[in-house]
Amino acid sequence: MTEEQTPEEHARQILERLREGGLWQPQGLGLSYMRTGENSLELLNQHNNPTAAQARIRMNLLLKSIGWTVDESDVHLLDVDALTPQEQYMQEMMQRQESAQSWKCACGTPLTAFPLEDGKWSTTGEREMAMPTSEVILAEEWYVSITCPVCDVVVPLEPYDYGLLAGDDAMTEYSFTVGNEHYTLTALTRPEIIEVMDVTNGYQKLEANDSFSTYPSIYCTGTFFNGHLLPPHVRGAVVRASVKTIREEEE
């Protein structure tokens, strides 16, 4: 929230960007909301402590003031005080992934049934983004477009939502075309990076069929690769790059 924004404006800005079935967990409040309609939410979960109980009352008043309704008829109280921060994070991630399973195309096809591996990354340029410190920065805005296999409608997803649907593996690989060459960048895990460095430094020998025998294709990425602008999730990674000509792919 910026210094110029009121709490009402900040909440309205967040909710307008939230897709139907999307999960909203206001930071530090212990509340989980799901958007269920044009101006409606359902309170799914509440941490079972006084802080969350008070926050629930304040949020209910705030949301009513901007014309949103909240269904609190089936809220679940969660005992989280005994959980470690890591366990709480994992619990929240599971909630977000479960919420993503309900997302559908306008024709009713679940987004999980889309060919998610064919998602196309694109950027619409920069926009102002408010940081938790109230500082406003310019940030690149990226989307992943996926196509409905039933009605051919193209659905743009924010990268975070795409990751929820497609899984972690989809966020470690990126493909693009430059001229007549098609590149695929695959992020290496820490054990793989260690193995590559051990081979490079002569501490380990390669077998003839070892996947690292193409060591020259290992790169540490920046903003661009061969003149192509990379999406943020690929930058600063150690990747294995494979390249094929368009003619090779067609054959």
C-alpha cells in the first residue's frame, strides 16, 4: 500500500486483480479468502487466535465499505501456533494449490486440463508496484498465455498463478525462438551444478554418455540470452541450454 492509498483503495486494487476462485491471504492477519463472484468472497480459514479474530472483524467492515460481500458460513479455524514457520508456509501453499484446481475457462473447462507445458511467456512492459515498505518501484509485468483445448480461448495468467497450476518443474524450464533456432533453458539443481563444477575443475571424469558432456552449453543467465529478453524466473540461474533449428524440429 502506498502512502497516498487508503486501506479501501488498496483492498479494491488487490481484489480487482484477483481471478474468480483465487485465494487472498492478507499478510499477517491469519485469514484466507477466496473470490467467488464479481463482488463476493468466502472466508475459508482463520487462525485460531485473538489477533486473527480481531482482524476478521476489521476486514469484514472494510470489505463492506467497498461494496464486497463475505460469506463466513463455513470458515475453518486453524490451530497454527504449534506449527513452525516452514509448516505454516507449506500449509498456505497447499491451500493456494487447492484453490487453483477450481479455476475454469469461460466454457467450463478446468485450467488444469489445458496444455500447460505450451504456455507462452510475454511482457507488457513496466508498471508501478507498491512494496511492503510503501516504496513504489517500476517492475516488469509478465504473463503466461495458455490456450483452452475445447474453445481455443487464450487465458493470460500471472506467473505465480501459472506456477500453481503447472507445478515447480514448469518454472525451471523456458523455451523461446530466435531466428530459425529454438532454445530450451533448463535450470540445474544444486547437485547438478556441483557435478558440473567438479568435472570442470578436473575432480570428476565424464562417461561417454554423460549428460554433462555438453558442458559448453551451461550458462549463468542475466537479463538477456542471445539477445532475447528472459522472464524474471529464469534470470540469475545456472542453466543447460539446448538448441535446435526449426527445420530439425519439423522433421
